Amino acid sequence: MQNKYIKDLAWAISSPSLVNEQPGWPNIVDTSKDTWVTQWLSSLDADPSPLQQHLAKEKSHFIGTYFESLWAFYLASNPQYELISRNLQVNSKARTVGEFDFILRDKVTGGFIHQEVAIKFYLGFNKQNIHEFSDGKHIWLGPQCRDRLDIKLAKMINHQAKLSETIQGKQALESIKIDVDTDKLTPQLVLKGYLFYPQTQPVTPPKFCNPNQLKGSWLTLNDFVEHIEKDSSDAWALLTKPEWISPFSSSIEHNQSNIFFKKPDILRTAREKVLNEQRPWMIAYLTESKGYYTEIHRQFIVPDDWPHLYDE
């Protein structure tokens, strides 16, 4: 695949879930049986205009919204489903209670499906954790310390997936002619992304995490200085958020300013970014083959006092 948007779409569909289904949880969406997808993606790669037109309608450029838009395009194109509603708001008299990310009708069974969708990137470290969705020993935290795996799962499972059980949720569904008292509505979760493991200490994910999860690593800026001297990659790329989804690749002929070929250059640029912005930056380690630089590993470089913004 040559088109960046098509690569991201393919990743959104085929990448493994961060978590495995557990007793009492909503269903975890499995797209592995969608045999039609490969040919469909090939045709889109030849003519990506339908996807580009779809994405152009989005007003937000946040990575979560981008991923959700990719997923919406997949659902709208899926012959098994009718996409009935996206971001259906659930309101009380005083406030917005929540929203249904996606409401679908399964054309095979005739039943309705409620999907909650998210893409997340979490860095793990050792710290006592008594939260319901943890192993008690570790915390998995977003790079800017605003999000946690355990808290996100609690929200998705205990609140978002159960919106149809609330009075306000039932009223919202009635507005699109779904009566949950008579119509079957199945909640499902889509949680994709990466877990980043500290390179300097052992950390294990919670047992509910998918063993086939996508993995990266993280290092403090100080440790990165020592690490990069021993690294044998052909090149390195600093990734902006739009580049966080599918694995990075670039033609050798395509001169990109975020690709670095010398260790002093990537070290200097990474140090400037991390210190000036006081936040983690993602780096892709690249190998060169057949005229392309392709990602073989990704890593967050964090300030030496990270997670300095975090206070449990």
C-alpha cells in the first residue's frame, strides 16, 4: 500500500485489540473473518479519493477523532452492517450524559449493535495500583499523563457500554427507532493502540491484555543518550501524532525532514523537542530495504522526571 490514509485504515481494521474479552465484558470486536477487506483496500489504494473525501469532512484533527473516522468508513463499507448512527448524544435535562459512538444493524441477524471505539497509547511503570482494572503493581499512563488504561476501561465497560440501560440512553435510542425493551442491542468494544514498556525495568501488563498486543518501549531522555550510541538502525524518524497509527515508512527518494541518518542529529533534535516542549516524543527506528525506510520499532523519549505531571 502506498497511500498513508489507506495504510492507517488497514491498521485500524486489522491491528490487534489491546485487550481480550473477559467474563461479564462487552464483546471485543474481531475483524479477522472479514475476508472482503483485502480486495477492498487494494482498490482504495489505487483510488483513495472516497476515503479522502470522507476524512475531509472531519472538523477535528485529534488522533482519536481520526481513528474513529477511519472506523466509520470501514463500518459504512462493511456489507454485513447498516450504519444507523454515529456519536448519538445522550442528554438529561441539565447536561450531556454521554454518547453512543456507533449504532449498527446486523443485516445477517437483524439485531442491533452498540460499538464504543478508542485508540490509545499507554506507557507502563511500576507503581502500586488498587484500581479495579489493574494488576495492583503497575500503572499504564498516556504520554501526557491525562489518561490511564485502567480508568479508560472502567469508563468504557461500566459507563459507555451500559448507556442503553439508562433512561436517557433509552430515550436517545428511541429517537432512531430502537426500543431496547424489544430490540436486541449488543454492546461491543474496539480498543486499539500500543503499550510501551520501560526499557530499563521489567513491567507486565494486566492479565486481560491481549498477548498479541502491539508493543513499543520508552526511555528517559538521559537513558536515550546512552542507548542511541549502541543502536544499529539505518535511520530514525520523529513521529508527529498523525504518524502514530500505521507503521512508518518512506521512500528513499522522498526527502522527509523528520528522518535522521546520523546519531548526533536525531539525538540533538529529540533533546530539543523533549526539553523545549516538556513532553514525550515518539521515535521510529528504521531499516532500509528495497528503496524504502520502514519502521522496525517505536519508542517514546520522555523527560527525565516523567511522569512529572502525574499525581495519583
